[in-house]
Amino acid sequence: MSAHAVMQFLLAIAAIIVLARVLGRLARMVGQPPVIGEIVAGILIGPTLFGTAVTDRLMPTDIRPALSGLANLGLVLFMFIVGYELDQASLRGRGRTATSVSIGSVVVPLGLGVVLALWLAGRHGVTDEVPFALFIGAAMSVTAFPVLARILTDRGMVRTPVGGLALASAAVDDVVAWSLLAVVVGIAGADGGSSWVILLSAPYLALMLLVVRPLLRRLVAARDRAGRLTPDILAVVLTGMLLSCVATEWLGLHAIFGAFLFGAVMPKTGTGDVLRVEILERLEQVSVLLLLPVFFVLSGLRVDLSTIGGTGLLELGAILAVAIGGKFAGAYAAARLNRVPSRQSGALAILMNTRGLTEIVILTVGLQLGLIDQRVFSMMVVMALVTTAMAGPLLAVVYPQRTIERDILEAERAAAAAPAGYRVLVSLPAGDAARPLVDQAADLAAAAGGPAEVVLSRLVPAPTTPLEVGSGLSEELLAMTAAMDELAGLAESVRARGLAAPVLVRFSRDPEADLAAQVEAVRPDVLLTSAGRSLVTRA
């Protein structure tokens, strides 16, 4: 690369970083995920408005391969994070309903997408209809777990029943969608010389689950010995991820599947949760500021809406109708069949419609493999932006903040609805001061005689600087999981004395107001805090 090309390359990266941060910040200011601003940045400097004039000047053709290399590295890092953030803990107590909602939100848009693709195939000169139809169907059925989780966190819905169900459903949806996409990519890439290699995918999956996953658990022990995430540990993780990407690329699948699978087998329980947050904090610096913006801006550059025309508008309308209607109908119907109230079912269907980052990744893979052409890619990107942008405004109408607060209180009231007797609510601080308070609360409840219970509560401070990479939910989930595990252990000591001991954990930005609301929901006889004991008059 010549000195002039190097300068152009560095200038292009600087421009991408500035554009991504500015438009990402503007998107956040209007209540939208930053990724929407980053993709719009690419569309604004792409061929839609100014033809190729701005693009060729800012990103000449001789530096685009280098930019594409950075974008692909950002892509595999992002997919590693998506896999790393998948957690079976989100399915606790919701497996059947979450699986039903996920199946409904996949099968209906998948079927409608296949039918739509057969119509689009003739209009776009597609000769091999099977991979094209399956790809469009898979793209229609995707839910962006990272964007959905970020919306739940921003709106305080993580601890509501519908929020927990949405997380669990999206986690199942992610696994189903990526598995389906892997099959489609395998079918598209299987020719006479490489089809036998794809057959090695099953042994490779077994190797990752049975050999690599146990080996990766040693990283937790290494982190515990060092007391922190060391460069050597991070180097092992990144090297393993890249080798997994190489393996899946060689198998005839895309490198993203190797990154996703390696993230999925990373340790997540116990100290592994601490390791997860530390790794994501390190990756955020380079991923969010540099690699992912390059990927999303380059994706936006590939969008050319100026060539759509009247027939394209008809196709775009059909794509939006199938994508939105299929997802909504499938998720809503499945939720209602599981006796989820209609308002909460509507909120769940809206959340499952978010496609965001995940959809852009899938569409980029399809374009790279030649499964879709430039026009279909442009229209599908618009669909991804619309379905993601509409989530916030629709939720504000269907599931407003007052309903969220009501559902949180009802969940807490239901958790503490055990025997109608003497009840002590103890608000526990973090650390060693919790145990004496629990013992004191148990003594008070036991001395009352008759049915009694001790309600263990903790208000977890809501993080003020969430991670931008991935869903940004890992730090919150770590704090929540750690609090729930600690209180569950303390509850066992109370139950050993023959007392009921429900556990309540929630995020809080205003502990005093939230504790007052909790008292109203639980209606205890005594409130016990680190500041002392208070008698409470039941209504």
C-alpha cells in the first residue's frame, strides 16, 4: 500500500469513527439503538443520495479491501460476544413458554418468508430458488438478542415477567436462527468438491462441546489465581476464537459460526461471570469504537435506495408486511396460548420483532455468498432498520412505564404471597453485613409463633455506564445473578428453621422510593434494614 493509500485508509477510519459516534449519539438521543445511527451514516455517504462521488473520495477502491478486513474482524468479534452472552440461566422457570414463543416467532415468519421469496425470485432472476427462499425465510425469523436486551435494560423491564420471557425466548430464537442459517449456508456452499467437508460439522460441534468447553474452564482458575484478566488469558481466548473461525470457514460455513460457537462454550457460571464481564470490557474499547462501526458503515454503503423505483417499493412493502406481521402473529399467538395476558403478549411480540445488528450480520453474509443481490440487500436493510426503530415507540404505547412498574410490584407481591402470617421484610446490603440482618429477621419471625416468613430483598444499583458492545447486559446480569445467588444461600438458613423465605431482587435508581413501593407490595409486619427496625401497619 502506497503512502497516499495509507493516508486515505487512516482518514477513512477517522471519518467512520466520527460519523459513527455522532450519528450513534443522535440515535440514542431519540431513543434508538446506536447501531441505527451507524448504519444510517453509511447510507448517507453511500450511493443513495450522492451517487459514488462521496464514497469514492472518502473510501477509494484501493483501500476498501483493508477496510473490509477490519469489518470482518469486527463481525467475528461481535458474533463471539453474541455467543458469549447466551446464558441458560435466562430460561429458568420459563423453558416451555419461551420455547413456544420462540418457535411461533420463527416458524410463522419463516413460512411466510419462503412464500415471499418464491415471488421475489422471479423478479430478481434467481435461478437456484431453494437456498434463496430458505435464506429469506431465515432472515425474516431473526430476533436481535443484543438489541432486545438493551431495550429491556433501558426501559427497566429486565425483572418483569414479560422481560424475562422475552430474554429467554430471544435466546432460544438466536440458537434456532443461527442453526437454520448454518444449514442454508451449508446448502449454498455445498458443491461436488466440498460437500464432504460439511459433513465434518457434527464432529466439530462435538469437539467444541466435549473437549474445548472443559478446557476453557481452566481459564476461570487462571483468572482466580491472577486476581484479574491477564493479557495471556485474553490472548488464549482471542486465539481460540480465531482458530474456531478458521475451522468453520474451512468446513464450508462462514467464520461467524466459529466465533459464535466459541463464545457459546465459554465458561459463564461462578467466577466465569466475572471473567465474562472483564473480557467484554476489554473488547468494548476496540470493537465499539473501531471495528463494529467500520462494519456497519460499510454495510450502509452497500445500500442503494436510488435504484428501487416503483416496483421496488411494492417489494419493500411486501417485505415489511411479512417481516412485521409474521413475527408479531407468531409470537403473540404462542404467548396467548401459554396464557400470557394480551397486553404483555403484545409487548413480547413487539420485542421479538427487533432485528437490528443480527439482521445486518445475516444480510451481509447472504450478500457475500451471492444468495441475495444488491437490491434485495438494500430493501432488507431498510426492513431491519424499521423493525428495530419501531420497538421503542410501540412499547411506549402498548406497555407504558406505569404498566411496567405495576407488573414489577405484582411479581414481588406474588413472590411474597406465602402463608398469611407474621412477615418480616429485610432489606439487605451487599457484603458481610447481610448475614447478621438475616439472623435477626429469622429470630423475629420465629418468636412470633404460628405461620411466619422472612422476605429477603436487595435493591441492586442500576449501572450508570452500561457496556455498548453486544447487548450491554452482561454487567447487569452479573450483578443480578450474584445478588440472587447470595440471597438464595441466605434463604436456605432461614428455611432450615422452618420459616418461608421468598427472595426479591431488582434494579433500582431510587432505593428509597423502590423500598417504599416494595413495602406496599409485600405488606410486612416489620421492616428490617441496616439502619434499624420499623413496625409497619398492614392495610
